[in-house]
Amino acid sequence: MPPKLNKNVLILGGSGLLGSHCVQYFSKNYNVYWTYNTLKNIVPNGIKFSFFENLESLSEIFNFTKPDIIINAIGLVSVDTCEINKKHAYDLNQNFVEIIVSTLEKLKMTRTFLVHISSGGVYGKRIQGKDTPWKETDNLNPLSVYAKSKIGGEKNALNYMGPKLIIRSDFYGINDLQRKHSLLSWIIHNAKNKIPMEGWENIFFSPISAKKLSKTIDTLIQNNLTGIFNISSTNYCNKFEFVDVACDTIKIKPILKTNEVVSKIRPRYSVLSCQKVKSKISFECDWKEELKSYIRRHYS
């Protein structure tokens, strides 16, 4: 194993789905600190932090960890919850990013490399023209409070005076630190317990595993790349295909039927173009092979 890089990485939201994968991946090569909110046990290099309970401790955390790199993976990701609790959504997805930026600048830590995790959901729906993979330069037409709050977070991150990287992605994975279901763990749980599921044939996306995404973020950082990047699979599928392949990989036949969803707050076509990231680094990700590989590694 190569020696660790002499850099400190602070992962905000390290107990979440992507955050936990980043902690695992970045710990191989960096000195990693990470925040958590709801975990009961004390964890190595973990720092308890809550936006709503001890926000004032953020300066103390920055001073203590002296981060060369910050990965902000804190956010409210449930589209439905964001519609119900708009203030909560804007506080976590937008306003907290402004606080991160202002705190770094107040502490004169503007050499810190800020990575902000956004979402492929910010693109929304094309006003005109046929469906084609979304590029970073496309106009945004958000459909939900979630998407609007994520756009606000991006704008605040772009105001940062130091180096910044904004990631738009649709990622999946299994979080071993928390019992909350993600899309993938929900699928596997339902399949194993013979709980009926619906697979949406009219919702298209380009999913990537949290493990592959973590690795790609590190590559972008090491190449000093800044700005907005889509990171996703380089092909796409619908939600039915995703469920079907996940269940086939674990050799369980699910109770699964096809369906189409009609939603005003969920875009039908969320396929992302990876041409920009492919032009900067070596990057390929076939959604089906990556999904199979991720599940096999997790359950091996």
C-alpha cells in the first residue's frame, strides 16, 4: 500500500450514504476526519455535529482538523420530505453551504479545496427539444424544492474564493453505518422478503455507485480540477431495469411489476453527459457492470 498523502480531509456528513463511502475510500491515502449526527457509538476520527444543534462548533471543527480538503456531503435528499419541510431543505442544501464558505473565509482558510455534492436532479425538465444527456452548461429547469435548494447550494459554493469542485450525480449504495434504506438496500430488502415492488419504465437515469463516485472525486482533486462536473454512468437505464439487474445479481426473483409514474416534482429523464469528465481524466462506467460488481463486493 502506498504511503498516505500528507493532507487532511474533512468529510461533512461522513455517516451518510456517500459520506461513509468517502470516509472508507479517502482513509486509504489521506488523514481523514468526518462528522456524524445520529450515531450512538464513538468512532475513530468522528466528530459529532448537527446543523440544528451545534452549528457554532463548525469553526472549532475547522480549526481542529485543519482541512486541506473538505467534502460536503450533508444534505436533505428525500424529494418528498423537501416538499413537506421547505425550511429544512433550504437550511441543509443551500444555507449550510453559505455558512461553510463564510467560515472558511473568516478563518482565512481559502486554500482549502472545497468539494460540494450537488445532484443530477438540478436539471429538471427540458423546456423544448428532445431528450438528450444533460451537459453541465445546459439551462436548469428545477421541478422540486429539493432541486431548487440544491441549485442554491451550488451558487453558494461557487461564491467561495478558494478552489471548489461541484459534483452533480445520481449515486446508489448501501450504508453499513445506518439502518436507513437507500434505493439499493430497499430493493434488496424487498426482494429477500417477497415484498411487491414496482419498476418505473418511464424514469431514466445514469446511476453510479458511491464507491466509484468517491474514487472519481479523488482523481479530480488530485488533478486540481475545479468547476461543475457530472459524474455518472456513461450509459443509462430505466428504474425497472435497475431493480431487475440488482435482484438478478443476488439470485433472488422479486415480486416485480412494471409501472409508469406521473410526478410533477420528479424529472422523467435525468441522464447525465460525462463528456466533460472524460475529457479531463480517464473515466468509464457501465451502469450494469458497476451495479453487479458493487453488489458482489458488498455481499462477498
